[in-house]
Amino acid sequence: MTLDKHTLDGIPQITSKTLPVVDFERLLINGGYTKIGSAPARGARLKVWWTHPTYRSIESIYSADGTIAITAYHTVT
């Protein structure tokens, strides 16, 4: 649970280790990101990808039930 360990372009630094998905997605959407897809991830979690017209893409990991954002980081493009 390392949401607070990464800096994400265009949004304020997250200081919590996890966030409810509703709050996390609000931050990204308000920062101009758009969700572009999702898929199952290791450990029965959910992987979600985000894109932005200017900033680097983000990959985020949610809990298995999709209610908690566990981590997010920029992908190499």
C-alpha cells in the first residue's frame, strides 16, 4: 500500500497510503486524466490505466473489489 510513495504529474501529492477509489479517481479526473482501461492484476487485484493529453500515463492498482486505490505510478512510454 504505497499510494503516498509516488508523485503523479498534475495532481497534489497524495499523503495517504490508500484512498477510496471515488476520491482517487476524482483527483485524476480533476487533473485532466481519462480512464482508458482495466484488467485483472496479480493477487486478485484490479489494474487501471489512465491517460492525459500532456502528462505521462498512469497505471493504478485497486483492491479486488475495486473500492480502494492501493498504488499508482507513471508508466514508461
